[in-house]
Amino acid sequence: MERTWRPPRPVDILATLTPHQRGPHDPAFQLDARGRVWRTCRPGGEPATVCVARAAGGEVTATAWGPGAAAALDAVPSWLGADDDPDGFEPRHPVLAEALRRFPGTLIGRTGLAVEALVPAILEQKVTGVEAYRGWLRLLRKYGEPAPGPAPERMRVVPPAGVWARIPSWEYHRAGVGPQRARTIVTAGRHVARLEEIASLGTAEADRRLRAVPGIGVWTSAEVRQRVLGDPDALSVGDYGLPHVVAYALTGERRGSDELMLELLEPYRGHRHRACVLLLRGGPMPPRRGPRAPVRDYRSM
């Protein structure tokens, strides 16, 4: 199935969709040599593969395969920010103003797919990106089903929540996922019906429902709402590196904190996540100092 969509404003397809990629070897998200984005998903519980590409005249073409193809194609405009409203965002700082000028097509998309955003967010709790991406890759290769259609080699569809809830503890261990994160994923899988409903809730109610699950806190809730709801204000408080990025870009200070980040972004309330997206894409990055965080391997513990 194929569909063409003409966005009402310029859209940077790659920049808008890459927040859904979990590492360069993500089995559910790949970029091919022609610049096309390939993504697997499970809208309405049915597997699908979607290929999104830029067409002539500013149009976007999306091609989909699998039982969930029609539902996935219906969702593509929302993935690309059709529901986003950046008009109220007024960058007061010159760094933000310049980032917005350089990257006007960076929008906040929404998927409505709670489980597909929640599981990788849990895997990323308090670990390095390498650890989280390694676990995601190994679990999808073992429990994800092959992507429908002519997808790039080894792409997989994210398993449904019931599968995540039944994965044995030793398989999480073999994937390098610590016991606390594994328990959180299993618990979330047992409450899937309530969690899937967040796609139709306001951001405050969605936050309350997510954080009612043991093991899901402020950071995880924000990461999920950014992707599922397209929430432009869902600020990832508790992130390891984000406060330093914000502080350096807006003040020149090399070290930041959650408190300082909240203070600096208060003028952009309603669009604080949007401000962070622009700073991460177009702002100056703080110089690296000291050793990187160690990559742990729970399989040897």
C-alpha cells in the first residue's frame, strides 16, 4: 500500500523520525542508502513495515506492508508532526533562535504506540546508551517477528506487550538487562490495556497513569510522552547529559543540573522539550571532560 502526503509546512523527515531510533543498529528503525526511513510498528496490534521518503514538490511518500499497513499509513502524518503546533514557541535566546532558523523542519511527531516507546525507554533507565541499545537489539532479534515486505535485512517488528511480560528473567539477563529494568518491563506488560489508553489522554493524565506503574518515574514518563503524544513540553528531568547541554548552550557553563535546566527553560514552558530538541540539534555541545561512564555487562554478574 502506498500513500502520498503534502505537509502544510516544511518537514525534516529524518530529524523528526530519528527520536524513535534506538541506536545505529535498531532492528525496528533503519535508514537506507537512498535516505529512506524504514520503520516497523504494530498499530492496532497488527505488524507492519513502513518506508517513508521525500518525493518531488515537498511531498512525502509512504509505502507499507503487512496486516497493519493501512493503519500505519494513516498514522504517518502524525509521525511527521501534522498535529504539532510550534507557533507559540518564541526563542528568546540567540542560540535557540539560530537553531530554529537553521532547522525549521524539526517537528515533534506522535505515534500513539505506547508499548513501542515504553519498553526501550525502560531499557535506557540509568545506563549508558550502549547498554540500552545492546539489550534492545538482542531482545528484538530473539522475540520480534520478521518485518513484512522488502525491509532491510534483519529488521524486526516490536513484540506485543504480552510477549514482553512472558520473557523469562534469564533471557533479560542474557540480553544485559538488569533485574530492576526487567521487572519494570514485565509489570508494564501486565497493564498494557491501561497504558495503551494514554494515546488518547491529555499529557497530565498520561503522566499520572505511566508513573502509577512501579519502576516508571519522571524521566521515563517524559520520554514516552514525547514520542507517543508528541508532547512539546515533556522535559526529560533526570537525564544524565541533557542539563549540561542546556546549561552550556544558554549560559556557557560546562556543568548543569536539573534545577538550572528548569530555570533556564521556564520562559519556554509549553515548549521545553522542543527547545531541547533544537539545542541538541543546532546548539553548541559542552566539551567532554573526564572518563566516559563504564559499560556494564550484567551477564557476567
